[in-house]
Amino acid sequence: MKNNYFFCFFLTLGFLLPAAISTQAQIKPNGTGWINIFNGKDLSGWETYLRPSEAAPDQKAIGLNQDPHGVFKVANGMLHISGQDWGGIFTQKSYSNYHLRYQVKFGQKKWAPRENAVADGGLLYHCSLPYDYGSKCWMRSVEMQIQETDIGDYHNVGAGIPQLPFSRSNDDEVPVDQYDPFAPLKPTKNRVFRSGNFESAPGQWTTGELIARGADAVFIVNGFVVNRVYNLYRDDLQQQTTSGQLQFQSEGAEHFLRNIELRPISYHQTGTPKLVAGKPEIQVSARETQNIEILNQGDAVELIAVELMGKDIERFVLKLPAFPLMVKKGDTLTIPVTAKAGSPAGHQVKLRLETVLGPVSDFAVNLKIK
């Protein structure tokens, strides 16, 4: 997996530099480097495209910047998406090489024909015209799924064919493709499920993050890497897809968004961090908390997430720090971990750490249930 990652990283880097300069010229970071692309007051900087759902009695076309039913509203600093009509709200600007984060929670209202389905939405990135490419209401794009219990699934909406590491698994006894960091990269336009469900409890906010590095992307949920997309390529254009607008979907379910912000990614890493685990393997149980101790013996490094690698990773319960987190030379990072009750002895996973440029090199901790 490590070799595949660096192959894709350098493959895309040659296409990145003009886009990276363009993006940084468009946005003006504040003191923290983050830019609010949703101001919490109105829809400045955003546009909409809608159509009626298949179950709506009135099938009259709606179209661009027409919202007769108030699908998109701003209240109390939040973007309220009712889900009544299908379509999306998208940024006027295009972006490339960025770290995006947002918070989402689902409401109670659902609309036919999905009134009995799980609440659904989605983040579309690298969007381009036409407005009605996907399901007659979404732009050509790639989707980071925002759906109850499935936040972080990959869907293809026509922005190109990427490569993902995935293997066959089961979701409610149905065979599916699931992100597997140990699997080889394979091109696919089919749905690839996230590695695990790390969403917050119903009614609470879940933090989603997207790292867009040229034609590569990483999906993060509540601080856990759950999917990776590499080398997004359009055969019809004979080039990688590395930039585009951002769009949030309306797809039959009420949900709320807030704190939608991004920052540009710099490829100029300075220094060489050296993260060392106090123990290369930790025995974990449901009865007591163990601590993963990580010391930085090298230069400072910013961490943005962790990744659990293996099967049934949700059996491990980690108390993560607030990311992004700068770990300086001599600093120690402590991550408490337990196992869920009833987890089988001997089950193990690997933990690694994530930066905006990818996993930390030469670092891993094995977690094993005793």
C-alpha cells in the first residue's frame, strides 16, 4: 500500500502546481489558515440547481437558482437542507489542493420516494458542468457520501474513473466493495463503502473532512480515515481531474450543515518528523483503558487523523485529540483505547497517523484484543 501511495502521489504532482497556485490566489486564509466558504448568515458565494423528486405531484422543471419550496435556508448559523426537491447547492468558485471540513447532522423529515430509507445527502467535489449530469440534478463530480451510517462511501458522478484499494465484503449480508488499505489499487466507477462507521450518535454533529490533493482524495469522519481515492482520470479528455466546484446534495432527507471551511494544501513540507510508539503492540480489552504513547523525536509535524487498518475496526474505541494537531519535537501524543464489549480475543488492527500529504512514514502500532 505504501508504494502505491507514493506512486500515485508523484504521478499527480506533475499536474498539480498550476492548480495549486490558482487556488491559493482565489482564497485568503485568516490567521488559522482556514477560510469559511459558508458565512452562516446567507447563501453568498453559492448557487442552487433543483428538480422535483420522482414522487412529487408537480413535475414542472425548477432549474438554476430557483427554490420555490425553500429547500436551502440559513438559520442559526446553519445551512438547512429540507430534501424536498432533488439537486444541490454549489460554490461559485472552483478549488483544488485543499483540506475541507464540515459538520452535519440529520433532521426528522423525509420525502417520498425515500421516506422509509436512511437519511441521505452528499458532498460532491471536483464538480463541473452540466448542472444536470447525475440523476438530472447533480454536476459531473465525485461524491463523498453523507448518509446515515454510510458517511465516507465513494460514489462516481462522472468526474472520471479513479483507482481505489478495495476488497469484497458484506453490508447487511449483501456483497459490496469496501475500502481496504491492504488491497491493490483497482480502477472502478462503482460504489466503494467506507472502512467503518465512525459517525456520532443520532442528533449529534458529525465532522466530515475531504483532503483533495490533485487527482487523489482522502475521506475522514470524526478524525478517522475511512476511504481513499487515487488518480481520478477522464478518458474523454485524456487528463486527470484535479479541481472543480463543491456541491452539497438535497436527496429526500432533512439535514443540517455548519462550519463549512477549507484551507489550501502546501506541498512544501519542512523538516523530518520521527514518530516513535512507546510500544509497537498494545493489548486491548473492554475492562480497562490502555494508552497509545507516541513521541516525536524529529521535527514538528501536523497530524489530521488516524487510520485503523483491518477488519471490524469499529471494535476498537479510541479517544482522539482535536485535529489538526501540531506535534513538536519532544512532544508526546497519548491516545486512550479500549475494546467494545464482546469483541473476540485475538482480533487485531494496525493504527497509523495521517497528515495532509498522506500517512506518516515508518510508523504503525498494532492493537490486539486480549
